[in-house]
Amino acid sequence: MEKSVYSLLLIDKHAAFFKRSGQEWGNETISGESWHLASSSNELLQLITKLNKKINSEYQLEKVSLTLVYDNSFASKIGELASILHEYKCQQWQLLSYPLLAKHAHAEEGYQSHSSLDQSWVLTALLPVLYHRYYQFTDTSLSVEENGRQERVVEHHRSEEQRLSVELNDLKMQVETLKQQVNIQHKLDLEQLLCFLPLFYKEVWTVVNPEQIALLSGNLITKINIKSPYRDPDKSTLLALKKQFLRLSIQQQSNIVDFCLRIEHPLEVRSEMESFLEDA
């Protein structure tokens, strides 16, 4: 599969795409602009999304060979960039250090000073060196020393890609763990609900199905052992339940009261518990 060669330069909190066409590099403008401020991960995501739309390919970025040239201002965002490129099916990409590449460009092209965002410098010095050193591996005129250097570069980037892949998997596992923690925090204690709902409402189980309470509280269960017909608690039992309720933590009490307020069934509130619902 022939791939289009692109480079994404990430320098001084700015980003720009460049495309290799024939023997020349050209700026791939996005929304009519060459350089884009990209100080956040969201701005990078928007930029890559716009490139994907501009290419307008059914393969997304699968047919793109991309080189990310980055400086220290983007080092912390490489993991997120890897995830974004994975979403857009970009399978062939590599990382290059801008300071190292710029050093080679200085030596080979004779530049003494330049602006890192100078498009002329990028097109005539930086990118030609990038292509010569990191794409033309099949050039038989390369010296043995150069071949050895290229092999070390390839090995380095393979290692870097593996490292980023491990980091990406770790991040995915952390996200799943956080999701589970959030779910646990939002899942109410079903036993407490079944125990204290009769304290708040008269004849609650004649109006609400216990399985509905399980569903609304985020608990997936198959069977609830509540006898039918259900006998409403007597005064002494209600008094004991109220004492138990007051011994719960403030957060547990709040969770139960909040759940009661969300029930839309026509239930009759017990007079001695009205204040709890009214104050919530």
C-alpha cells in the first residue's frame, strides 16, 4: 500500500503539517493557516481531525506515513498523540527530536541562525534532512557508517514505539479502573434502600416493585427476597429503623434521601420523616 508522506512539526507550542510531493516538501495548510497554536491536547485533536477531513479518505490516516518532530514543549503530550493517531488508523508513524534534527540541518545545510517557525528554514533545510536521514533507507550510496546510524535510529524508534504502546495500554487500564471506581461510587447500597424505604413511605412495596428499586439504584440482581404480601413495620420497628438511620454517616443518609426524592411513584410519606425530605 503506497503511503503519502507527511510530517507534523510540533515546535514552540505551535503545530504545522508538511507533505512530501515528488522531490519537494510543501506546507499542508489547515483552514488556510500554516502554523496553529496547539498548547492543549484538544487543539492537537482538532488539528489532526481537520487533516483527516482534508484528506477525505475512506481509510482515514491508514495510508499516511507520518513523522512527528517535537520539542520539549510537546513531550508530555506524546502519549495522547499516540492515542489520537490510533483512533484515526495511522499505523506508520515515528517520533523525532526537533533539537537533534535541527542540529543535523545546521551542519549539513550551513544555517547559522533561524527562527524555528520560519517556513523557509523548515522547507529548505529541516525537512530535506529529515527525508534523507529517515526515509531513504534503500539508497545504495549510503556509507557503511550512515547505514549503521540509520539502523540505530530505526531500532531507537522501534523501542520508543514499544514504550509508547506500553504507556498507552497503561493509560487505558487506568481509565477503566477510574470508570469502575466511578460506577462503584454511584451505585447505592441496595440493602440499605430496601431496609429504609419503609421508614420513609407507607406500604411502599405495594406500590413499587423491589426489582425496580434495584434497577434505579444501579444494582443488577436477579432476585430479591421480599415476601408478598408485605406487612408494614409497626411503630416500634419504625422507631428502631429511625435510630439506625440516624446512626448512618451523613453521606449514607444523603444518598438514601436523594434516592427517595428521585422516586416518581405515588408514595405516601410518613409524617415523622417529612422533615428529612423537605430539608434536602
